[in-house]
Amino acid sequence: MDDIARMAGVSKATVSRVVNEIPEGVGPETRARVLKIIEDTNYRAVNFPKQMQRSKTLGLIIPDIGNPFFGELAKAIESYASEQGYTVLFGNTDFSIEKESKYISTFSAKKVDGIILVTTAQKANESHKYLKKYNIPCVLLDRLLSGIEYTAGVFLNNSYALFMACSLLIKHGNKTIVFLSGPKNISTAAERVLGYKDALNQYHIPFEERLVKYGDYTFDSGYQSVMELEREGIQFTGLLASNDTMALGAMQALKELSYRIPEDIEVIGFDNIGFSLLCDPPLTTIQQPTIEMGRKAAAIIIDSVNRSYSGPKNIRLQPKLVTRRSTRAL
């Protein structure tokens, strides 16, 4: 309320009257100005001292519940939290920073004890700073976020994962390898591009920007990226994708263009979702320790709520390369 009063140029008492819908003492123009600022800042009134009572509720904010990877993460988090007597509130942002900000504000108002955040943002905004202001523990999961004070983070060693996958294709004799990346503003995408570049450098293969296509982790973005490469006349013999869904889209496009997998083009995905084993040919992919990541994040946030977490700030888990028939035998 202090912040709103300062921004509106009124007293804290005036803001209180507006928030509590008291008609006396506030003119219509002032009331409208205060309400506009409240709407713009996602202000929510929390009418209790947080330290008085724990809600046994956690907030989980993820970008896309339809993505099997995030679905598995959410299931692992909910399972562990339930074992510990906690309820999980889910927020699906659809990769929208605005929706992410609103969920942080809403969960704060709903008295959650802590928040697990798979962010869409690259840099913290004002809503992320509410967490420190209202003393709400936050665990970052899967993706880094600069400018935020968080309890701990649980991440994958993404650069090593792509180094390992790209090295396999190079060992198979591929010199022209396409990488279908996620969005540039996501930390995991940047880390995976770095691993791709490191592998090329290790084997003295020049990096070519034209071989990197940025997508949004959907089937269609994988499909369209391959079609774009075809229109540009770019020939390649290996393809890496930032997730299995993009890899499956790429494989569909390659088949429509009459390329054989893996005889003409080898394909490697990322995440090892269920469909990666069922497609034709079965997809070579990077296995993330998804269940371990989710359970560890849930354990840390609950320990933080109970003020008993004393572990490392950032935890990096290791990937595993699962080879199937979308790549050739070495």
C-alpha cells in the first residue's frame, strides 16, 4: 500500500479506503487513478501476517503443461509434496511473462508457503521481486533467472548434454549438423547452443549460424525449421533438436521430403518423452532425470519453508544419452 500511495501521489489511508471499497473521503478521479495503478501493478491485498500460519500450499509455475517434459516435472513435484502433506497450486503461463507475473501475484495473495518457478523470463521484473519482499521462498527449476534472489535452483547440465549428442553425430562422420534451438531468451537454449558450439570446436568443425534455427519447443516449429532449411537449399546429414517434440516435427518434415532416417540424416532429440520410443524410427535422445529434478525441487522448497535447507545454491544434474534407431550404429 505504501508503494501504491507513492505512485498515485496520495496517502496510505486513501489507498486503504479504495482497497476496502469505502466510499467516503475519496473523489472519483482519485479512486480511478488508484484502481488503475493497482491493476497495472497486479497488487493483491494479503490480510494476515504470513509468519502466523502456514498454508501447507505450494505454487508451481510452468510454461506449458501440454509439453510432456513439464507434465512429468509437475507430476513428480505434486507426488513428493503430497507425501509431505502439501497441496500444489498450478499456474500455466503459455510462455507469457505477463501471465507469469500474475501467477506470482495471485499465489502470493493465496498464502502459498513457497513457489517453484520454471520461468519464461530472462531477467527478473517487479513481480519476481515480490517474493523477497513478502518473504516467500522460491526454487528455480530447469531455467535460470537473473536479478532474482532465490533459495536454490535445480538445473540440468545442458551444455554437456548437447556436447555429448553433437559429438556422437561427429563420430558418425557428420560434418554438417543442424541444431533446432529453443527461444533465444531462455537460459536452457543458450546453454545448449554453447554445448553444440563446444563439440564443433573440439573436432575442428567451423560453426555456421545458418545451421541454427530457433523455435518454440513445439512440433510445428521443428517441422517448419526443416522446411525452411529445404527452401534455403541447406544440405545437412545430422540434426539435433532442443526437445523431442521438435525432433518429431523435424522427422515428419524429413519424411515428407523423402529423406531416410538415419541413412540420409541422423536425428537426436532431447527429454526422452514417451513418444520418442514409439515413433518410426525410435528416436535417439537425451534423457533428463525429470523425476529426480521435480522431487528435489519440491524437497528443497519444503525444507526452505521449514527453515531447514542448508544445501548448495545451484544443483546441476547430469544427462544420459539414449541411443535408438534414428542414429546409425558407430
